[in-house]
Amino acid sequence: MADILNLISTSNQNNDERYKFIQDLLVYKSDVPFDKDEVNAIQNSLLSLINNHLNHAATRHEGLKLLLKTLPRCSRDVLLKHAMLWMTKALQSLEAVQNEQLQVTTAAKVVATLAISCKTIPELQKQISMQNVKQIITHANNLPDARRFGAIFYLVAVLLYHYPEPCERLQVTIRKLILPLVDSGQDNLVNAGARCFALLTAATERSFQPIAGKANLTAWTHSQILICNSLHETMDDLFSGVAEIEHIDIGDKLTLPIIPQTDMMLHYLGLERRFNNLCIYLGITLRGCGSKNSVSPSNIFKILSRGLFITPAGLGNENAFRKQILHLILPNLHSSLLHVLDAFVLGFGKELVPYAQTILQLLHQVLTWTKKTTENTRTLGGTRPFKNIRIRVYKSLSTWLMHAGVLSGVENVCEELLSHILKDIVPEKDRVVLSVQKTHNMSKRALKRHRESQFDNNMAQTNILHDSNPLVNADLVDEALVALQNIFLNTGCRMKASFYESSESTLVALLHDCYLETHEETFYKRSATCRLNLVKALKMLQLNPHPLVPPPTQYCLEIFQMAQNDADTNVSHEAKIALAEIEKIAHPAAPTLRLPIVVDLGDRENEPIELDFAMDSNMGPKTAHTSSPNNEDRAGHSPSPILEDPEDESLDTRANLDETNLDTNNENQENVSEPDSAKEKRMSDSTAVEIILISITEQVDDSRSGDDSRENTLDDSTNNKGDPSHDTAEAVDADEPQVKRQNIEITESVSGKTADKPQGEIDSEDDAAMLDSFCDAVQGEK
């Protein structure tokens, strides 16, 4: 360990290998165990090395990189001692004009990490809030546009989230810093500016003052209205005079610079960029910042419906330069609006259920106009027309289905959606068009010209730019299949039966063509992702069947068995999972052995008795007993099933296991405990299945031994003839069920005094007294 400490202490030399070793020690080798004293020594050496590097401008960047790796492991005491020194050095590197982008990015990351780490320490938090926040925001605002890197806006976002109070006082400066990014051509800066805009809205929510006449307006809804009005203004600049769009009275909007019109091409490209970036701002604002958000749905649906209403057919057929440009940029505008719809659903979820029909109508509207293409149209990439827009529609549909579930309302447009999905997932086949023209009346010269024209037409057709790669539409097929899976999974049985039948026939046919030996080359054979989604779609159809349509179990078994041999491991793994799930459906597991045993009580209602087989670590399985409490017999064995008389629930008497015939009392006294011990021995040698079979057999024996029980009762009545109390008891006993389980006869329970006596002291007089008291109690109730 001394060598490592020596290496770290001498690493102030400009040696890249030693510096790389220290970084690996902090990142990739940080899980190597050391003694506690050695770990403390290494940490102290690292802190000394970092401070030495930060004190010199030439090595400050290396010190900041080491500090960035060390900060997550610093304790509270270390931060109290060194945090403000590190903050000062990092800000010096951030403000240095000669530093390049890499050095500025490292310094900004260090400042942001320090601000987050010091948030939990009140002393440091107060100092950063009062001094450093304003210094950082002012410096970022004074930077030229070329030096406003993404790390600068990351630092601003960290301050807005963790230090909202001081940032709230600087909201005007921050707004001037982030609004110019609306016209930026760099996607990372646009996303950073949009997140800063949402965080600024959250930071100023506490001090927001509603506009007069709009008491329900919040900071979130006000920001959304500003962005929506800016989007309406941009649409007016794009389509005014070209397409018929609804007129909107635009109120307050964002303060944005005017796009110059000197170059018509650059003007429209700038408007397109602004529209797309404003949609990003609106989408992130709708998502919120992890806190409670609010929205005005009418404003959002107004901008969505107004923008998605514009189609290429509405631009006219004139060959004007402006319409051609709009025809090219219109798909991007629709994709941006669908991104807004996704963010709207992600931000509010099931709260948008009242607007389900509006959402589905917007999606169906886009799918409808993107499908209407003539036979003469063709794309430069060989893809299907408006493929990117259709991909966005399917993604938005999946998002809505996942968040709304059975409340999505998709069953109302299921037939229309299915026609679009099937069109996109079924591969197109080459078509041969045969044309026949009469040539018998032509002269030789005309026939020659006809043949030459046919040759020229064939050459022109073969020279058309066409990409025969079937994978160009694979991403569209994937999203269409994912949307179909979500329909099956999130709608239950609300869909029509015809939807399931059409889907089943198409999916089974596609999978058969895919796994059987066919020579046709499709995207299913070339793309493993398409095959995987196709298998998943069939599995969802099998696991979520319609009650009026039989599930395709036989087809699934056949297809999934073939899919197990797929070359792609993901497809084969999914097929194995699907087979296992179908196996559980086709052959469900056996029921549990713990079943209720119904005792035949003759004229009385059947009462199930549940057996609970308890296991003893020393004795093995114990005697089956019911779960009724306080049913132990006097011998100390586990309680046996006891039938309670519902008419005697208020009495203290319960069924006793040691009561037998009154004529042979002494013999029964010797056999009271014998059945329990015999039963324990027998159950310890048998399994749980044998226990249930024995119990069922004994129930059959009970019904057969009913005559013997009646004879014993008659004998008892003969011996006690003339006793009026016993006559009453005989009448009661005639209605009582007599159940025999494993040689144990269940009769009425004894009184409290008799139950306390030892078994050897019970005689016939006690039995007679017990019956007398029981009969008196019954008569008293009557």
C-alpha cells in the first residue's frame, strides 16, 4: 500500500498513465477492499493531490476531473472544509475566456455537483444561495451564443431545481437566456432550453399572480397558453393564403425574434424549425417536473386539431414554389404535434378519459389521409408513403392504450384501426400488369413504332429509382404490431368478434408464411424484431381471447413450436415462454389436496368440514382435525371433528369423544383414548392422500352403520323405560345426527362437572344425570 500512496503523491507530474491509473482506482477499482486506515490514507492523499492541481491554472482541468470522480464519496466534514474552495476554483475555470468547450463542460459539471451535494448542509446552502447563484446566472447570460454550451444550461437547470428561491428573483434574466433557443438548430440545446423553461415555471409558481378575469390561471397553464399562441402564430405565417385553416384570436405569446424574409427558402425552414422546437417546449411543459401540474385541455386540443387538420390535399394542386415547400415540411409538423399528444397523455394519463373520443379521432384522421395515395406516387426511399407519420400515430395509440386501459374507447374505432394496421403489417407483393393492344389493323410502319414505344416504356420503368430492400418498412411494421398487442392487452373483451377473427386469420397466415419454406423475401424473414413482435401479437391474442371467438390454441402450439427453432434467440425465448403459458391453459395444474369433506347428515343440511393436516417434527403427520377452537378432548389429543347443534349454541355442552353406549360403560372407558392413538399411528404411516381416502371411506361406513346406531338407541330406551325425562331425551336424540369417524361415535356433550372428572370415575349414574340436565335445558328453551 505504501507504493500506491507514493504513486499518488508523485502524480503531480504530467504523466497520463499515472493519471489514468488514479481514475481507474476511483471508478473501476473502487470495489477492491482495503483496511480502514489505508482507505483513509488514500482519501487524504487524493484530497491533497486535487487541491494541489486546482491551485495551478495549468493543472486545474486535471484536478477538476479528479474532483468530479471524488465528490460523490466526500463526507459532510470534507465538504464543510473544502467545498467553497472547490467552488471558487471551478468558477474561475468556468469564467476563463481561453478555455475550450471540454474545460468549460468539466467546470460546469463540478459546480453543479457541488451545488447538489451542499444542498443538505444549511451553512453551505445559504452561502451558495446568496453568492454563487447570481454569479453563475449573470455569467451565463453574458456569454456569447457560441460559448453557451449544453453544460451551461445543465448548470442553470440544476440551480432552478435545487435553489428555486434565488432563481425566482432572476427569472427575467433566465428567460432571456433560454428563449432564444427556440430557434436553435441543435437538438441538445433545444431540449436543455425546454427543460429550463419548465423548471422556471415550477420555480415561479409560488409568486405567480393570475391575470385579471382569469382567477383559475396558474403558472403552468399560463406558460402553456404562451407557447400555444406562439404555435398558432407560426401556423398562420406558414399556411395563410395557401390552406384553409381556422382563424384564432391570438393573445399573449412568447417574445421571439422575427424571422427574416429575404430568402423565401430560409424563411420557411426557419418557421418549420421554430414550430418543431415550440412543440418540444410545450411537450416538456405538459410532462411537468415531477411535481403537480395543471393544464387547460381546450387550448391543447385546439392547437392539435388545428394543426392536424392541414393535409397535402388541402394545399391544392398548383405547382407553386411555396406549396411545394409546405408539402415537404408538413409531415414534420404533424410528427411534432403527435409528440405533443404523447406528452399530454404521459403527463395526465387517465385524467384525459373524458377526451378519449377526441384523441382517437385525431389519430384516425391522420391514418386516413396518409393512406390515400394514388398508384402513380412513389417515394424516393422506396418506403410506404408518409411512413414516419404513421409510425408516430401508432406510438401515440400505444401510449394512450397503456395509460387509459379499458377506458381508452378504442372499441368504437376498432374496425377502422384494424384496416390500417393490417395494411401496414402485410407485405406488399409484386404485381404484373398485362396490357393487350390490337395490332392486326396496323401497318408495318405503325407496328414498328408501337414495338419501339413498348421498348422505350420498359426501359423507363426499369430505370426508375427503386430500393428493393424489404427492411425499409420494418420499423413501421414493428410499431403497428406493438399497437395491435396493446389493443388486445388493454381493451379486454370490448372489441368486436370480427376484430379478433380478422386478426387471427392474418397473424396465423403471416407466421405460417414466415416459418414454412417459402421463397418470397419479406421483412419478416429479414428482421428478427418483426418476427418477435408478430409472435408477441399472436400470444396476446391467445391470452386475451374474446368470449364469442374460440382462441387459436392449436395454431399457437404449432407456430410456437416452429418458432422455438428461430435463429434469433429473442424470438425462440419468447416462443418458449408462450408455449409454457399455453400449457398452463390447456392443462391446468391439479387442485390442492386441502379440500372440504362434506358429511352426510341425512335430513339436515350438509356442512363441510375442512381438514388441517399439521406436521409434527417428532411424530410425523398428526391426526386430521378441524380449525374450530377449544375442541381438545380430556385425553390431551388433537380435537376430532365435532358437529354442533345450532339449537344448543347457547349451552355450555359440546360433543364429547368418550361417550358411548350406556349398557357397556366400562368397556367404552378403556377404549376412549384407544381410537386416537391408533389413528395417530395410522396417520403417521400414511400420506395426505391416504388420509383423505380413509375419511371418505369412513363416511360411507357411517351411512351403513346407521342401523346399528338405531339398535343401540333402542336398547338404551328399553333399559330406561318408564323414565319420563329419558323419554324426552329419546325424542331429542332421534333428531340428532350420529356420525361415526374411525370408530369414534359423536353424541351430545357432557355437562361441565362430568367433563372435569377423570375417565375412570365416569359411571352410568353420571351419564343419566348428564342426559337429565341436557333434556331439562332443551325443554326450558322450548
